[in-house]
Amino acid sequence: MDRKEIITLHDVSFSYGNVPVLQDVDFSIFERDFLGIIGPNGGGKTTLLKLILGLVTPDRGEITIFGAPPKAGRKFIGYVPQLFNFDFNFPISVLEVVSMGRLRVRKIGRRFTKEDREISLEALRQVGMEAHQNALIGNLSGGQRQRVFIARALATQPRCLLLDEPVASIDKKWQSEFYELLNELNSELTIVLVTHDVSVVVTYIDQIACLNGKVHYHGSTKEGIHKVSELYQCPVQLIAHEVPHRLLGDHVHD
Ligand code: ADP
């Protein structure tokens, strides 16, 4: 079955001033992919996200998001930001956080409608947080907050979810649940997760792209694991016995 390309980067290069950050990046993300973009700190991951979201423009090359330039195509992308910088003392409820996702799609100045509320509640249902809709975001655990921010992105009714360093702010116990949730969402959505935390990603995600100035590898995690080790200059192993079968299928566990 032919899969549709939804995000394409064609020979993309980008520099901050005269410091090159990305060179000749040439790769595609396909509909319903579940892709981990990994690479060391400073490897250009955040810059790649900014390029995809149209926040910076390439010096060279072309980027297409759902057939459109990034600024027009980004409405199809639900973005889940890093949570380190969010002020969790701010007295805002879970439902209010998720409703912020509707701000992007409704006209400026219009009040939230019943439909906005329904969509926000449905997003909370998808991440299993509906019962917490009135809780203050600051009173939730790290894993629960993460779900709420995924719900906020889902409330924009995206076709692709883009998550920036999501695992850094959650504890080990929640990690496998978190990947299971992403796996469920992946039945309808493309999922792209960006992180420097390679150990977790190679355990749970079957497809990776390694980025360090350029794309060093893009393909199956199992086949590329030695490349990942080279990139990080240390051995990285698949922790096969911890991998839920439904995430990675039969080819990985021993
Ligand atoms: P990563 O997300 O993989 O850690 P970044 O995309 O944030 O990497 O950064 C890639 C390189 O670009 C780094 O060397 C970083 O110092 C540099 N850089 C990032 N943002 C800026 C900026 N706004 N101005 C100048 N240099 C930057």
C-alpha cells in the first residue's frame, strides 16, 4: 500500500548567522508514521521543529507540510511543547488548558462555543483525563500533565502530533503508559517525537531518524541501532524484553 508523504524536507540547509546547523536534510515523514527524531544536544532537533512549523525559513531547499508551505500546512500539526518552562502555579483548570488548543482554530474575539467544549472534552477522553477536567493543572502529576498537553494538541484536530522532548519531564512508571497512549493515537494520527533521550525512544519506537547537523540514519530502529551508537559515541541497546509486543511487533523481542 502506498503511504502518503505528509512532511517532506528536500535538501534543506539552515544556519544561524554563519554557523551551519542543518545541512542537506532530505527526508520524508509518511502518514501514520510513528517516528522518533533523536540526536545529541545541539544536533539541530529544535531547529528542525522550527523549520517544520514555519518559525524559521531554510537558507536552501524546500519544506512541504501536507502539500503546502510550513506556514499554511502547520494547521494540520498538533504541537506538544516541552513542559519545563510552563508555570504550573498558574491557577488554570485542565479543561481550560485543553481549550487553549481551540484558540488556534476559532476566530479571534469569538467566545468558546459548545462545540469547542465538546471537542476539548473528547480530547481529554482520548487521553483518559476526562475525570480531571476541573482539577488545577498544578495539582497533577508529571505524567497527567503530559496527557493534558497532548489533549490540548488534539483539540486542534490535527493530522500529525509533534512532541518536543516529552519524556524528560515524566517518571519511569509513566513512560511505558505514555508510549502506549501514543501508540493508540497512532492508529489515526502520524506521531513525530523529538528527543535527545535515546534510550527510551529506541526501546519503544520502531522507526527513528538520527539528526546531528544532517540526517545520519532514517529507518527501522533495530537495523539502525549501531548507527545510533556511533552518533552518541556509546553503545545503545534495545531493551527488547521491556518492549511491549504491540509496539514493536514480533521482530524485536527475543
Ligand atoms: P537541539 O535541539 O538538537 O539541541 P538546536 O536546534 O537547539 O539543537 O541547536 C542547534 C545549534 O544551533 C546549536 O549549536 C545551538 O547553539 C545553535 N542555536 C540554536 N538556536 C540558536 C539561535 N537562536 N541563535 C544562534 N544559534 C542558535
